[in-house]
Amino acid sequence: EYAANIQGDLLQALSSQEEEVARVIAQGTSDAVAQSIRQSITGAIDVRSLQRQVANALDVTLTKAGVALDRAVREVQDRALIAAGKAASEDMGDDVFVYVYAGPDDGVIRPYCAARVGKYLTQEQADALEPRKRFNCRHTPSPLPLSIARERGIQPFKG
């Protein structure tokens, strides 16, 4: 039920966390790249145009631009989802949001993700996710109330 609202919640979190998003995007990126990523997140340009703009701004191949974008957008998305969970937890009384590490569990999953996939992370564990170990990652820390995670039998990540 929550997954259906992730895109809307992501856009809401991005708009309410504009300074944080700008800081994450700007880390190690030129102004042109940061501007292109902002345009993509808001839907002003499509992903192919974004990749071309970034390749031109960084003077790199489209493949390298794609890698740079994947990492930046993944980190922004994760931080936005975590920020949305934090904000929502403040109004939940005794219940809190945890972050279900959602995504495929297949033959190409990395050990870092395999240890976490299908389990829930605490706020502290979600904040500590390491982008470098999640290069090209297909998993997302999706916020879910702890009570619902427990009802569904989702186990905590112990690590």
C-alpha cells in the first residue's frame, strides 16, 4: 500500500528537503550537472537528455555520465525517502518508520545488499547506508511503519 505512494512521497520529500537535496547533488558535481539533475527530478527533462547534458558538462562519455548520474540520483532518492520517514515518524506516537530494503534477490546481487534485502533497517542503519558499496544498486530503503513491518513478518537487519 505504501509503495504506490513512493513517487509522490519522494517528490514531496524532495521539495521539503530542497537544501539537503542541493547539498547532496552539489558534492563533487559542477553547477551544470547539479542543475541538470534538479531538472530531471522535477520532470523538466527526460533521462536521456539528462545523460547528454551531464556528459557534455563533464566532458565524458555517455556511459561515464550514466554512472555518475546513477550514483547521484540513488543517493538523493535514498536520502529523500529516509527524510520522509523521519518526518512522518514524528507524528506517529509510539510507532516509528523503519526502512525495508526492497529490491530483487537474484544471482547478481552484491553481498552488501544480499545481507539486507527483504529486511528492515532502523533509522540509524538507513542513515549509514554506504553509496560506494551500492554502486548501480537496484534496492531502495522504503519507509514502512514498524507495526506494519512486524505484521508482515519482516525481520530486522542485524549487522
